[in-house]
Amino acid sequence: MYRSCFKRCIDFFIVFCVLLVIWPILVIIALGLHFANEGAGAFFTQERPGRDGKIFKVIKFKSMTDERDPMGNLLSDEKRLTKIGKFIRMTSLDELPQLINVLKGDMSLIGPRPLLPQYLPLYSKEQARRHDIRPGITGWAQVNGRNNISWKRKLELDVWYVDHLSFALDIKILVWTIKKVIKRDGVSKKGMVTTEFFDGNN
């Protein structure tokens, strides 16, 4: 019952109430990014697979500029990451616009993180089961290593969550997520600004 109905209702209610409270913070962050990103905008959308692999557009704060080299190629992520962009990544504030995705029903507060569409054909049949439920802003893999664990382990944890989804587990993940954010734990692997790509083997 929780999986099929209550989870969605609880998501909507919580997110609606949270947005009523934090909207001024979202406006301040958006304004800061607008100027820091040198005209590149404060938001960006990216296609991600949701429940049953259905593609939707995830919304995030834009933490990088669109600076390019003389050949027109984007500079490295590390060079384009602004100071305020680095801060919102470390504090996970860049994820806040995804609350809108939760309201729309594209996502849940808790579930497997929505990854890139090009990974879909790389999953094994077992790994693909992560798409049996809505993706989440945070999830079991995020509180058990986040970006400091291998892709294989991360996907195993996603499938484990699908099989053990419950209200009690979601509360546990929510509490652990808050602790992780406060400690800024596991945001990225050492020496990397963004997560390494999944190739089906790592």
C-alpha cells in the first residue's frame, strides 16, 4: 500500500510544504548563480530515465559557466565550476530544483538516483530493475557511499532498495541524508569534480 499510493501522497505533501517555506532561498541562489555563471543561466535541464525507463527532464541549479577554449570546446568541469557553484554542490543545494520534479510526479523524494539515458542499454537485467520505481533526489546508494563507491555496488544498492522499499526505510534514508549533507560526505571522488561515467563494467 505504501509503495503504490502513500509514498506518492507523502512526497507531494512534504514537497509542497517545503517549497512554501524555502522559495526565498531558491530565489537568492538563482540570482547568485545568474551573475556568477556570466550569463549562462541559473538552471539547466537534462534528460534522465524515470520509472519504467520513461524519459523526463530533471531540473538542477547550474553550477558551471559555459566557458570555451579558442576552438569552441567547453573547458574542463573544474575550470568552469564557480565558487558559488562549488558551494551549492558541496551542500547539495544544487539538487533543490528537483523538488519541482517530485511535485510533477517524475521523481520521488527517495529512490534510485536518475542517471543518464545512455546507460540504459549497459545495464544487466538485474540492474535495470532500478527503474521499477520512481527515481529519487536521494536514495539507499547515496547514504551508503554516494560517489565513493563503484558503479557495480551503487546499482546493487539501488536494486536492494527496490526490493525492500518501506516507510521505515525511507525515514532512515532521509535522516542519514541530512547527516551526509551536513558532513559533506561523499560528494565526489578524490580528484574529481563530477562522477565518472558508467561503462557497464566499473
